[in-house]
Amino acid sequence: MDELGAVSWLLGYGFIGLTGLAVVEKFIPLFPSYVLLMLLGMTVADPQNLIATIAATTLGSTIGACCWFGIGRTLGGERVARKVSQYGRFVFLSPQLYDRLTNAYRRNHFWVTVTGQTIPTARVYLALPAGILGLDFKIFGVATLLGSMLWNVPFLCLGYVLRTSDYDPFQAAFWAAVGLVGVEMSILAIVTICKRRMSGSLSRQRLPVKQE
């Protein structure tokens, strides 16, 4: 079964299928999540179903994050670090990114979790160090639910608006997806360039001064 076939099969189960699809998306990236959400929004027939879709995908995202939390809690820090070092590159989780996600929890746990659910890649794996650190599960769950809703709503609504607009929905969806991917790639490029410049600046500052 191809990716589109799997999505169609799950959508056939209504609310439960949408919830399951959102859970699966946390482990198997069928599409970039924002593209998937936009496409799901285009399948919505009316505002009532849009609300149900928002609820189902938010619930599924939260369940998926809680599963990652449980994995981190069960395996522990050392085993997870070894697995990330060995296999992380295959799932877009480098050891450097894993360390940054772990260090993020030195700040306010609630708002780090909320914000993390609105950042690509981080929204999938942030729950892993949360489980390892043994954060309060209730606080984590509420924060994840809120952050997932903040992430899902705009893209689902975008898909719904495209479906109900006067433009050809498939063409509009294609160019919207291209635009979203372009924005993400641009942001990543800017962040990478800024990091390299900062690293170069720090390296120059640390150069020893020659004494005459």
C-alpha cells in the first residue's frame, strides 16, 4: 500500500482514522506534517467536520508524543543516546539536535513543550528527552495538547479555505505546499548560515594573541 493509499484507508474510519493517522505521523513521516494537515483540511466538507478534524488530529498528535515520552522513560538516557548516535541520522534526529532538545528543558518545562510542538522535527522528538528526564506527565500532556492544537489549526484551516475557494483546489494545494516547503527550507538555510557565522566569530575571538 502506497502512502496515499494508506492515508485514504485511515480516512475511511472517520474520527478514529484521523486520530490514528496523527499518531502514525509522529513515527512515520508520510509527508511533512504541515502538508499532510493541509491535505486533510481539503477533505473537510463543512465547519462542523473541520472542528472534528482539529480535535482528532490534536488528540492523535498528543497520543503520539506520549508514546515517545514512554519510550524515553522506559529506555533511559544512556540507551537512547546510543540509539540516536547509531540510527538517528535515518530519522532526521542527529546527536546535536537531540542534545539541543534535552538542554531546552533547562527552562520552563510547560512552555518549552508548547513551543516545541510548533517546530518541525522538534515536535516529534522533544517528548523523548521529556520522558528521560521524568517530567510531570500531566503537565507534559496538557502542554503537548495545547501546542499540537496551535500547530494543527492553521494548516487544517488553510486546506479548508483552499477547498472552498474559487481556485482549482489541486493546483492551489500544490502551490501552497511548494510555498510552505520553500519557507521551511529558507528558514533552515538562514539558521544554518547564522550558526556558521557565530561559530566563526567565536573561533576568531578565541585565537591566542601573539606576544612580542
